[in-house]
Amino acid sequence: MKNRYFPTAVGLYFNYFVHGMGVILMSLNMSSLEQQWHTSAAGVSIVISSLGIGRLSVLLIAGMLSDRFGRRPFIILGTASYLIFFIGILYAQTIFVAYACGFLAGMANSFLDAGTYPSLMEAFPRSPSTANILIKAFVSGGQFLLPIIISLLVWANMWFGWSFLLAGAIMLINALFLLRCPFPPYPGRILKPKISQAPVTGVHHCSLIDLISYTLYGYISMATFYLISQWLAQYGQFVAGMSYTQSIKLLSIYTCGSLLCVFITAPLVRKTIRSTTLLMFYTFISFIALLTVCLHPQAYVVMIFAFVIGFSSAGGVVQIGLTLMAARFPQEKGKATGIYYSAGSIATFTIPLITARISEMSIAHIMWFDTGIAAAGFLLALFIGYRSRAESQHHAEAASTAQ
């Protein structure tokens, strides 16, 4: 292998394969967890919101500390926290214990993000967008496989908890593998002496307007696909009239779309198309797809929608936004990750609370709510694209003047 960090990258990606399962485990096992915790669907949704709070509570500080102390400790801490969640949620008999376990899972996600995204950008400095987008491929892989596993468990009349234990077993094996893998040097170890050097021509720096724009986009992009991942199955069952087994397979269709997008986008951002162009294009498709499914909630439309929205909202657009923002923090990628995904964590906390209230009126209204979010995201992506293009033109004019 030309890159000695390739095995490390494989291990990091497999963590996100399991994370993809973890994100939707509770929503796909909602009926079983309702009985175990003696609560309703709204109660389970509130527990799901704890992932967002837990993630938000430590993400920013974890990102900053990973710049100083390295990536490996936070990756190991994240896998350990996830293992506790997978086991603890099965023993939880009340919504309060379940909420604590969900909070820990959110922290685990933060620890993984703080260590993984910077590690990949440092291990593959020539193609950071591609390296980050591939994370989404593994997340989608986990989300594609889990509904199939749960369908088999239902068909075989087996305990729902096996899906949690399988995810935990994969993460444990992968953690042992990562303990033996090398990690790239991090800024706190090798880059501080270089800070005093003259800045490189053409490097973008983050103004307050750009910082706010990317942070808001982090919230909106996460909210758009997170809402779909939590409510798509229920929408198919209770609005489009699909059966339970058919409705949970919508998530597999959704992840097929996201996987296809990853494999199309990864080479594009590396060689051909500007990342900001893809940001605007994918966000626009998400808006149109959501508007269509709200206006025509038939089963066949929902199936097509699941693929399209997976392609546009969950195929790497969140990671593209992060890579664009991290480019403006060349010495503080962990900090950039913390800021961007802190906004996303607020989404994973607030969206379940908002949708829990909306679901008491109508699940159909949830998709209209997501349509509004996607519309705001498209307008914001247009603004980011305009700012990026204007700054690139400014740098080009400055370079030609200097010559």
C-alpha cells in the first residue's frame, strides 16, 4: 500500500458502519421498546433525542482536545461508550435509564467524529472530501443492512435485542483492530512550529459570515436527513398505507440511494466538479423530492422518494459541508469538526422533540416540516456557493495582479 494509513482508514470506516446501525436501532425497534419502557412512540422519540444532547455536550471540546492530544484516544473512547449503549439499552426498563443510555451514545458519536474526520483529512491530504464522503458509504451500509436483519428477526420470531448485540460485537472486534493501527501526526504534535510561517496564497480563511453560514448548514443538512431516517418507515406505514415489513424496507431503499450518491460523488469532488456546486445541487433535489412526496403520498411515490432523498440528503452532502468548512481551519480541523457537528447535534436533539409534538397531530405534517427545512437549506447553499465563488474570483484577480 502506498499510504500506510489505509488499514487505519478501514477500521475508522467500520466504526461508522456500526454507527449507521446505532442511529436507527431504536426507531426500527420502536414497538418493542415501547413495551419494554412502558411508554408511547412519543416517549421513544424523546429517548432518541437524547443522542443529540449527548453529542452536543462534548463535541466541541472533544474536537479541540483532539487537536492537542491526538485522535486515537477519542476514537477508542467513542467505541467504548457505544458498547455500553448497545448493552445498557437492552437492560433499561424505564424511559429514564434508556435516556441515560441514549445520552451516552450521543457522546460516543461525538468522540468518534472528533477523532475520525480529522484523522482521515490528515491521512489523505490530497483528497480530504473523498475520504470524508466514504464515511457516509459505511454509514449507509449499516443502515441498509439493519432493516434486513430486523426483518429476519421478526420473520424468525426472535428477540429484537440480537440486533443491538450484533452491532456491539462488530464494534468490539473493530476496536481491538484499531489499537494496533498507526495514526497520522496531528497539529498538536507537529504543526505548531509552522504557524508563524507566511500563509500560502489561495488558502481560504473563515470570516464570521462564513462561520455562521457553515454552522447553520450543519444544522439544516443534518436535520433534513435525520428526520427522514427516524420517520420514513412510519410515514410509509401510516400515511402511504404500507405494511410494517414493507415500510421498514424503505430505509434499505433510502440507503441504496445514499450509497449510489457516495460512489458518484467521491470521484467527482476529487477531479471534476466543485464541492459547492454539488452542495447546491443535492440540497435542491432534497427540496423537490420532499415537496413531491407531501403532495402525492402514495406507496409507489414513497418508494421512489426513499431512493431519491437518500441520494440527495444522505449521500455525503453533510460531509461535503464539513470539508469546505475545515478547509478554512487548516490547523484546527478538530475544532472545525466540533463546531460543524455541534450544530448537527442540536438538530438531532431538537428534531425528535419537534416531530414528537407534530406526530400527535399527523405524521403527514412531519414531511411538510422537513420540506420547509430543505427549502431553507437550498437558500443557504446558494449563499455559500455565491460566497465561495466570489472569494475564488478575488484570489484569482489578486494572483494575476501579483504576476
